[in-house]
Amino acid sequence: MKQELINAFIERNLKNFEVNSTGWNELIRQMLFEFAVGGWNIEKDIFGKEKYGELRCYTYSEDKELNTIVKNITQKYAALSMETCEICGSEGKKRSVNSWETTLCLSHYLTQKPVIEIDEELNVRSNSKTLLNINDIVKADIEYDLQKLCLYTEEPAYGTEGISFSWQEPNYYLLLKTIPLQVFSPDMQNPVSALFENLEHCEICGHKAVHQRSCLRCHQEPWTESQVFIEDYGEKTNYIKACQMDSFIDEDDYEKYFKYDRSFEKSHDHQILFGHHDLKEYEKLLF
Ligand SMILES: [Zn+2]
Ligand SMILES: [Zn+2]
């Protein structure tokens, strides 16, 4: 088949793919090329889209043999798309951004995720956009688990929407700590202040961030002499080591995302319990 005809087929069909950006274009071009050389009638169009961070192409053929080829090709590229950043085309993995599934490289993941910043003038910014000034807050709504916050700079009236923040964003607890207590409803003022007064030291990540048996910074649970823990880890040191190695390996890039979180103090004498040999053994188990 003439290369020129294949190219025309590819460029014409590239437009039939509903994708979020241009990062998968080369992948789609290669897939369409395989369709053309695989026996697909290039007069017929191919359609596809991004769904849950994957490249989906629902094309099929009445011809049994051709349909097997079609299936092989679409499966191959669906798998490749899950390793390719939708924005830039470099190596990526599936991520969740604002509860959307998307495939991104590390740097595009980090630029897509919200990061709360508070400057010296108490301006609250998210990804370099100023949202409000702490001094202007008139009301703060917070959920009972203290994990979601909504701030208002004018009395909430019909049509006035607050700005929401969540514990999944770096510096959320720094923001919570900085907001004047009196803007919370009277029943929530105690739980908010108690949270920061009763924090305990986390032996895993070293932050003073343990609240009600869970670390608000590393999300690990402190060791207890419970049956489940003893069965799984034997003794405390093994448990702390395993958790510390998980953070170090950072498979979900959580630590990289939270690198500049200033919500919690870090202890100066925090002990790292694992060594080279432990890490080597642990990686063998994981990968
Ligand atoms: Zn990228
Ligand atoms: Zn921790």
C-alpha cells in the first residue's frame, strides 16, 4: 500500500479521537498505521476516545480474521496508552486528579494537582492563583471529620459560593491552622483547635501529625500490639521499617506531591530504621 494513502488515512482519522491533549497523537498515528497495514479498509473511518485514562477504540469488523487483528491492535495500544502521558507523550502512569482518572507523567501530574500556598500577607493561593485573603474570611464551613473546608469572604447569600479545600491538597492543615477560630461555627471551634493541640509524633514519617490513631501527613497508622499487626509484622521495628520504605519508594508519587507541605513540624531526631539490605529485600518482594 502506498505510504501516501496510509498517511492520508492516519491524518484524517486522527481527528476522530476525543482525547484530552496531544500526548497520545503519536500513539494513535502508530495504531492507525497498524490498522492500515493489517488489512483495514482505509476508506472506512476509525473512532476512539480517552476513558479512565485509557485509549479506547471500539472498532470491529464483520470479518472474523480481520476482527482478531483489530482486537490485537486496539488492546496493544490501550495498554501502551496507560504508560503514556496524555499531555506530553512521555512515560506516564494512571493518576487520579480531582477524582478523574488520567494518565500523566510525574511533572504534568504535579502541575495538575492543586497545591495550597499561603504567603506572608496571608493570601491563599492555589497553583499560583490568588483565591482569597485570610483576613477577609467571614465564615468557614468544615465537615465533621475536618477533611473538607469551605471558605466564604462575604456572608453566604443566594448565589455566593464558597471556595473549597480538601485534606488531599498539600498545606491544607496549615490553612486550617491559620484561619481565625471565630469564623467557624461554635460547635466546630473546639474540634478544630483540639486537632492541633493533641497531635502526636509519628515514628514513621517524623512529623508531629498523629491524630486519632492516624498520621495526617503520611496516612499510616502507628504501631499497636494488636493481633493483626503482630501476625503481619512480628514486631514494631519491622512495621516501622516497612512503612518507611513504602514512603521512600513512593510508588504513587505522594511524597513528591507533598514535598512542600508545611502543615506539620518535623522532629529533628527522627530515626530512619531501614538500611540498604532491608530495602533490597523489600524491593524484591514488591517488584
Ligand atoms: Zn507529561
Ligand atoms: Zn506520619
